[in-house]
Amino acid sequence: MKAIVIVLVLAFSTSAGLKASSDNENKRNDKSIAVNNIISGTIIDEITGEALTGVEVKLKGSTTKTYTDFDGKFHFDKIKPGNYSIEANIISYQPIIREIQVNPDEMHDLNLELAPVATE
């Protein structure tokens, strides 16, 4: 009887240890998926070539967004792999949308030119 109890305790301990190890491995894999994926770029005026400051750049369908700095640069990091629509929008310019596919461990350089809204 003692032998059966000991075998059951050892079996349970081993399976619990394997599950914990598997859970830790899954957590590491989940974190590694998004760690090195970057989307960055520069937004300029289509006509003058000047950098545009304060352009809202967002990943459509999510709440993730950022704004261009004084050099027209933007940056998203820790992006999960998948397909995204990047939208750039600022007053007095026509919004632009670009489709992008993000794969694991990739850096994307997305340079955009915005056209001024026509005035009458």
C-alpha cells in the first residue's frame, strides 16, 4: 500500500513540475513574439518634402497610436505579428492608409508622403 501511495505522489509531483515548466515555456514564447517587432518611419509633405510634426499615426482597429516628432519620425515597438493598416492623419492634409504585414523579429521602415488638402 505504501508503495502505491509513493508512486502516486511521485507521479503527481512529476506531472505538476512538467506543467509548470510548460507554462513557463509558453510565457517565454508569448513574450518573444512581440519583443523585436518594430514599425517606424518618417512622414513628409508630398510637395515640399518637409517633415510633418504632430501627425497622428495609428494602427487601425486598435487604440495604439503615436505622433510624429519634430523630424516627422514615428515609432511603434513590441508589435505582435500580423497584418495591420497604418493610418496617418493631420489637419490640412489628406489622410493616408498603408497595409503592412509584421512577421516575428522584423523592423519595418515606413516612409509616407501626405498630400495637402486642395484649397479653392
